[in-house]
Amino acid sequence: MAPEALSRQQIDDALDGLPGWQADGDTLIRRFTFSGHLPAAAMVVHVAAIQEELNHHAEQTLGYNSLRVAVNTHSAGGRITALDIALARRITEIAAGHGAS
């Protein structure tokens, strides 16, 4: 059974607890910045491990000192679900440890 898409109100409520994240259409997006390339790359690997644990994967775009994360749920028609919120929360929890702002 595919996860259910969240309503706009549910998404907005969840975003209140996810600083820096925003909904761009049907995708949750956050851009993190770092002091250099290695901390950004390390966070990519850490996020990949979390994604494997949750069996839910985001699109990560690594720049020199930045990481852009975009996530939605393909099995819900590319909409935002509780899976996306859970992944965003986990990513937010580890970001400070990588020096992300």
C-alpha cells in the first residue's frame, strides 16, 4: 500500500518544526552550506546511510560547499508524505554535527 499524500495544512504544520525546509510544489527542499567541500561530502554519505535505514531516498546535489536535498514520495504520485517529513527531520538532526548552516 502506497503512503498517503499529506494535505497542504499537514505539510505547513510539519514545516514549522523543520527550519530551513520549504515545500516547492510537491517537493520538500533544503539547501545546507558548509565551510568547505569535505564537510558537505561527509554529510552526503551520512544522509545516504539514513536513507538506506528508512528505505526512502532523496535527491542530493553536492556543490563545493553546499548540499541541496529534495524529497518527495514517488509511490504517492510524487507528492509529499510522512516519509518525506521523517527523512527531513533525520537530516535536520545530523546537519549541525557536520557544521551545516
